[in-house]
Amino acid sequence: MNKILDNRERAKNTIIAFWVMLGVYVIILVSDFMEYRLLTGDWMTLVRDADANDTRQVAVALIAMVFQIVLIVLFIQWFRRAYNNLHKAGEKGLVASEGWAAGYWFIPIANWFKPYQIMRDIWNRTQSYVGGDVDELSETYDVIIDGGSDHETAETSLNVVNMWWAFWIISGITSTISIQITNNATEMDAFQMASLIGLVSDVAAIVAIFMGVRMIKNSQIHQNKFLMSVKNKEQSTFGISESDEILD
């Protein structure tokens, strides 16, 4: 029997990780703004504080890297299980296998668009599977996500996913541009431009985090109803499992 796996706990953990990462990015934004102020200030202050600035920026970057790794692991676990459940429910025409739901994040070029297509599948297919039963299910199934209840309503528009991915890409592109300009800079104007672009990247990342939380909360409500819909279909051969194996 194919087991449709409950994804609520992973959603909770991922949302917590997103909020923690938001705090980290606020620290990054403040640190990057301090660097920008230093670069655009007077020369004597720059000479005096340059070493302290570099030490702070390295420390912040290392802290951010640790939390990013944790967030990536938790998000991909939630993401992969959500997609795996669609496969187990017999959904046809999905853009990737459940294994590639994790793998595409690490493939250059493909990771710029494939995860978005998979998330779009998760968003749309969990809703379409439930179909007209959404209202009925919402009356009979408790949605337990961040203290929510069965009376919670979920967004259905794909704009949530589109905005999350757009700001994620903007953050990645601007971060890469900032790093490249810094690595090749020989004039103060170039360092200042790189710092300013880095601030744009920070703001885009913060917006992406907010949109990511919103997306996961709403998607999980759809997934909860999807699980209940599968359970309620009398002809279904599926089972519901609370397994939390990492590879499920």
C-alpha cells in the first residue's frame, strides 16, 4: 500500500527555520548597511575601522551559512515529501520524479527554474485533487499549522509562489553581482556599488522569506485537505502514515 505521509510537522519546522533566518538576515542587512556607511564616509574613518568591519562581516557570513544549511535541509524535506505524496496519489504529468524534487536544487542552471515548476505542481495539484470537496473537508479536518484551526482559509492564487520565487532569484542574482564586483574592484566607487547591490540582495531575501512562510502555511493547508480527501475516497487504496523518515 502506498502511504501518503503527513507533512505538518515538517511544515512547522521549516516555518520556524524561516523565522530564524529572517532574524539572521536582519542582522546581515544592518551589518551591510554599516559597511556601506563606512565606504561612503570619510577616508580616515575607513582606514581606522576597516579591519573591524571585515571581522564583523566574516562572522556574520559564517553564522548565516550555518543557518542557511539548516533551513535548506528542512525546506527540502518538506518540499520533497509534498511532491512524493502527489506521486503516491497517482497524479500524472508531474514535471519531475520525487527524487528530483530534492536533486534539482543542486543542479546548476536547472536550479533556477525546476524547483519553481515543482512547487507550482505542489501548489496546483493538491488543490485540484481535492476539487469541490474543499469546503466540506475544511469542516471536518483540523488544520494544525502554527496553531491554526479548521476554520482557516488558504490562498489559492499562484501569485504567492511566483513572488516567493521571483524575490529568491532577485536575491541570488544581486548577491552574485555584488560578489563579482567586489572581487574585481580597484576603485572606491566599485566597492560602494557592490555594497549597495548587496543591500538590495538583503532586502530581496527578507521579502522572499516572508513570502516563503506565507507559501508554506497556505500550501500545507491544501496538503492537509489533500490527505483527508485521499482518506475519504472509498475506492482509494492509499493509507495515511505519520512516518517522519528523512527520505520519505
